[in-house]
Amino acid sequence: NSRSSWKVKVASQAPPPPPQDVQVEKGQLTWTPGEPDVTYTVNYRRFNSDKWEALPACIQTPLHSCNISAIGPSDTNDSPENSCVTLRVQAERRGLRSEGVNACSRYGDVCTPPFSILPQPGSLTVHLSENHELATEHAENAKHRIYFGREGESPLQAYKDTVASTTIKELEEGQRYCVQVAYTVYSNSVEPRSCIQCEVIPASEHVNRTPMIVGLLVGIVVLAIIILALGYLGFFQTEKIKRCLEPYKYEIPPNQFPGEFEVRTFNPTEEHCDDLQISDGNYEPRSALCPPAAAS
């Protein structure tokens, strides 16, 4: 029992968890509570100032929202960024306070840039608008500051100050990356920042590579067979190949009847006929005039 009571005492002495999803929109600040029996205090800080001030209407409030319209404009000058403030919410319980959580704005206005992100294989494009009130006032001295990192990294790291849309390359496919954007004027950050947007980097084009892979494998197999066949012929059938490639030599057989045949000339006006006379088993050729053809 003493041990459990000690744990309860230690827990009661720990600060409460900070609020979640702190967002501002059209003069209304909202958040999600971390635990019950906790009050919340809203503080604000003007542009280019280090001084935090408590908003009187939202000090140790049990509510989960606060109307910030009571924050009046700055009396320094009429530049649009001087109307911008950083808003922070802290949870409090028994005099112990959590870390402060800065508010973000989901929609763009004079203090917060609107943007969108487009994931592509291996990259993420941050689309920004170059036409905004701060750019009209300060030209290229008003920029967008992109904060970037993998999902779960906190806080996101400043990636680049730019006036135009930017593509972040060499990203891991299948990994989820997050982006947050803020205006800057002469390199000084303008608050509130945008709320974080995250996207998964898609894989390369989803093309059915099965036919291509099958065709490649078939080609490799056919090539291997051809190489093996050529190797077999080269090592084991060399002599047969040589014999096959040698020209064919045809030998004329000797005359079976030596001296029996001779070339004779004839008068082209006469038609001769040759006949054979068998004598004592030998063939004796004779030449004579063919008998005249019978009249038709």
C-alpha cells in the first residue's frame, strides 16, 4: 500500500501532458485536452518580439477553446506582419505546468501561408503561392520557410527559404514525410505556422512487369542453351564438323568397256542409228544408216 501511495504521490507531482492539436482559425483557438482535471493558459507573443504575455480571458481556464479577438493590433506601424502573433497553450495542474504548444493554422491568411503537397515517386513537391500580402509589402524579402522531416520527427527541421514552389528529391518510397510552412520577413519567422501535412511517397509506376520478366527469363534460357550447344560442338564434334565442311570429291568410275566405245563424227545430213550386236556374250556396237521413215 505504501508503494502504491508513493506512486500516486509521484504521479500527482508530475506536470500534466501538454494539449494536442492546438489550432487557430478566425479568431478562435482550440485544442484537445490531455487529461481531466487540468486547466489551460493561453500566452501570445507579437511578431519579432521575445516577450510572452498571458491572454486575460484564457488564464487557467477549464475550457478547450479561447477567443483571441481581445489581442489588439500592434502600435508600431501598419505593416501586415505586425498584426501576427504566436499563440501558445500550456496545461496546468496543482501549480505544475506542461510545455507550451504553439498553435498552427490550417487555412491561409495574412500571417499563415496556404500550401499543398504533391507526392511523386522519390520526391515531394510543395506548392506555394507567390501572390500574398506580405510579398506585396516586402517583395522578395518575404519568403516561405519550409519545415520538413519524416513523420514522427519532432520538431520538423527548417529545410529551405523560398519564394516559389519547391520539390524535395531523393526521398524513400513508401515512407511518410511531413511538411510545415511559415512566412518570413527579412528572415524573421511570422507566426502562426501552417498545420503539418503528411503524405506517403508512392512507389514507381505500378507497371505489370510479369510479361517482361518472363520474356527476359526465356531469353536467358534460350541463350544458355545456344551457348551450351556451341560449346558441345566446339569441344566434342570438331572432327565431324571439319569433315562436313570439306568439299565433296566425286571420282568418275573407270570405263567398264574399255576400247568398245569411241567418238565418231557423222554427216549432219545423214541420220545414223547405232545398234548392238551380241556375239559370244559380248556387245558389239554397229553404226549404220537409219532406214528411211515410212511415208505417212
